Amino acid sequence: MGDGERRFGEFVVVRRHGYVAELALDRPKAMNAVSTDMARSVAEACAALGDDRDVRVVVVTSTHERAFCVGADLKERNSFSDADLVRQRPVARAAYTGVLELPMPTIAAVHGFALGGGFELALSCDLIVADRTAVVGLPEVSVGVIPGGGGTQLLPRRVGAARAAELIFTARRLEAGEARELGVVDQVVEEGRDRAEALALAARIAANSPVGLRAAKRALRLGHGLDLRAGLEVEDAAWRSVAFSGDRAEGVAAFNEKRKPEWPGE
């Protein structure tokens, strides 16, 4: 555990706040548009975070004051041959799946524009905290493609099939209030407070057992879409993985001794 900063390539910074890691998108000149280099850096940062047993929660933030991320870098895309586009695809996918497959709880802190791939990075997190300036949407069909960073799969899991279809087919943008109403984001906070509130929420989550948090996330993710009986088997397997852990022994002892637990994290 500790504090400190580590840069991945030119456009991604990971900052540590105790047990919470902040993955900051840092390409301010392009409103965090995801270029090939930036996608590679996001994937590398996520690989490092996934391997770090001291990280209990990850918060994805932006250093740009008016945008979380405006999606794929269409300027770079414009210069691509078909072969370039095919070559870039696995690199781009690795960035989105890198965030999606982080084993610990993840929170996106969104302000300003979170569009296309930018919104998909947020959707890849477990929770989304947005400030009042947030504008989110998946405009891909308006430029001749489809959401390709998980949007067609993640949005319906949040809001249902018909609502997701309407948002994807119209390519329309949602402001913070409507996004919250529809369940597209989870919390709306005062302007400029998204990062602070997401970090505060992360700190509350990080007070809990790291073994428990990872197992609960696994059960939530693997059980989604299964019938109830199969889902309960997933839950039982996750329960068995924590039942004999050091964290469980410490949690029970701390409860009985009326003190804060000191999680061994194993």
C-alpha cells in the first residue's frame, strides 16, 4: 500500500491513494480521444493493476476539465488503410477489456463528454459517478460503425434491451439528469465533484475485505444472464473461495472484538 504515481506511455497516469488506485486518462490536447498508443497504455495500466494485490478499488478519471473521453481518435482513424484498421482492432479491444476484466471493483468518474469509446470505458466499470456537466452517448451509427468497445453488450445489461436499442439506434446524447433517470449512470453530483465523490466512494468500498470484494465481483459478473439455479451455483463457488480465507477469519474476529479489521488480503 502507499501513495505515488506511475506513468504508462504518454497518456495514462496511475496514482495511488492508499488502497485505491486512480487510472487517469491524460491526453488533454485531444480530449482523451483514444489513439492506438493510448489504448495500449490503458491495457498496460490495467494489467499492472490487476496483478497488484494491494489495490482494492480502481477509479477511472480524466485530467481534461471538459471531457472524460470523446471516444476513438477519428483523426488518426482517417489516415488508416483497411489493413491498419484490422491491425488496430485487437489493441483497441485490449483497452476496453482491460478495464472490464479488472478483478476488483471499479468506478468511473465522469464529467463533460463521455462519448462512444469514452462512454464504453465508463460502462466497463462497475459504477459510474457523473457530475452535472456530463453528456454521455454512443453515436457510432451516425459515423457508419457500431459501438465496438462493449457498448452493445454493456448498455443493455444496465438499462434493458429496448432502452439500449433506442439509445444506440438514435445515436443521441444524454445529459446527466436523464442519464441518471434511465440508470445509464448511478450517481449525479455537483459540478466538478465527480472525481472527489468517486474517490470517497472507493475509499468506503476499500475498507471492506479485498478477498470478499473480488469474489463478490466474480459472482456478480459470472452469474449475470444465467438462470437462478446456475447463478446460485456460481455464488456458492465464490463463497467457498472466501469461506476459509484469512480475511474471513479476521472479519469474524474483528466483529466479535468490536474493532476495525486488519485485512490480510488472502
